[in-house]
Amino acid sequence: MDINFRQLRAFVLIAETSSFTRTSEQLHLSQPALSYSIRKLEEAVGLQLLARNTRSVELTPGGEHFLSQARRMLSDMDNAVRDARETLSLSRGTIRLAALPTAAASFLPAVIAAFMGDHPGVQVSLRDGRAGEVRAWVQSGEVDAGITSLPEDLSGLSFEALVNDNLVLLAPRGRISDGKKRPQVWQELPYIALTPDTSIRPLADAALHLLKVPAEPAWEVAHMSTAAALVRAGLGFSLLPASCTAFLRVDNELLVVPLKQTGQRSLGFLQKKPIRHTPSMRAFMVYLTRQLAANAT
């Protein structure tokens, strides 16, 4: 069905004015051009919409029925144009994000706050979850993008690295006081590990293997805050991403030691292919990279 905006607008105006003359004047069209436009519309819908005589023009029963639909289509077209213009100007839009807890609780809130402060008409939603959950949400289209670690399987997905998140050793300071003896002491403490379904666990186990420390955990917990609390209580040591120190309560009871030579985790932007960046998403990524650059300095 080949129907355009001008045809619908002309039909609605004729219905409202009951006059080809007044409609042609409002639309700045000649009457032959207006008649041709209506005739093409009638051919497209397969109905006679107007009954003409020498004095006036009236809607046929088919025209009466089509009028409400024509008005709705015009309204939809107007809304679509307005939404496109407002989105391009970042006065409207939606961004659906998912992120690992480390990103969601460290650098991401500041990015979202700055972006929404400058663009209050854009709605930003955030779901936090483990790496497997973030990947599944991106893959299913439940979110527009995820900030997560590099997945083993990138089928149908695109990963753009943003920042490296090195591991740090968390140990109870009371159990480790002498810097020279530090490695020997913490190697004798029980290992407090995150659960195997987290993105940190394989990195932590690999780091311990490189350091020749047994990777058999005495504790397995799902949340980094729990691991840190167990460390603080003197129950062992843990290896966690450096970004977690931004939101965990790091005090005099905890010793934090960077482990730069034991591997690192790359956090990045995960999206489903083909990638279609909206103006809102493009602008948000600028804010995100700017914040990460500021954190690195």
C-alpha cells in the first residue's frame, strides 16, 4: 500500500473543510494536483473515500471509516519525526545497560550521573550481574550493551576493551606486618575464593598457580563484599579486582597489594551484532571513556 503523508493530510483537511477549494488554498496546491493526490490515495486503499458534487464534497461510508485511521497515521508520523529530532538533540532517548558488580559499584555511577545531569530527557537503566548473566542479557536484547569481562565465546557479539582491571591481594593486616616476609606469610593463609561462575575466579586461580600458591579454596563466596569481610575477620586472603577497592571498605584492618605481574582482566563494552549506536549511546560512550581516562590519571 503506497500512501504518503501529503495524501493523508489532504484527505483529512478535505474531511474537515468539506471543500477542495479551501483545502487546496491551505496546502498551496492547485485543485487538479489535489484531486490527483486524493485519487491516488483512493487507489491505494481500494475505496472511494469522497463523494463530490458541484457544491460540496462529502465522505463516503468508506471515507468515514478511514478518517480515524488516517488521523492516527498522521499522528504516528508526527510523533516519529519529533522523536527522531529529539533523540538527535539528546532531549529524549533510552539506554539500557548491564554491568559487572565491580563496574556498577565503582566508576559507572559517576558516568551515569554526569550524563543524566547534562541530558535529563534520556532514560538510563542499569542491571548488575555476573559475567554470564550480562552476556545473556546482551545476547537476548534485554539490554543495549554490557560492561563486562571478555567472554570466551563472542559468537554474534562485539567486545570493545575499555580498561584493564588488575588483581589485588586482600589480606588481614594483623596477620601480615613485615613487608619482607609478606609473601611467605600470606601464602600460608587460607584462600577465600569467589565462586567458579564469576569472571574473577579463573584469573585468581591462574595467578595463584603462577605464584606457586595452592589454589584450593577454604571458602567460596559469590560476592566480593563477603570475601572482603571474611578477610577482615582474619579468616584468610583473597584475590579481587582492583576496581573493588573503590566501593569496599578498605581500612587499617585490610592490606591491599597490587599483583600486576599475575595477569589482568579486561573490562569492555559488549554489544550484539550488528551494532547500531543511537545518538544517546554514542554520547554516553564519550562520557564513559572520559571518566575512565580521568580515573587512570
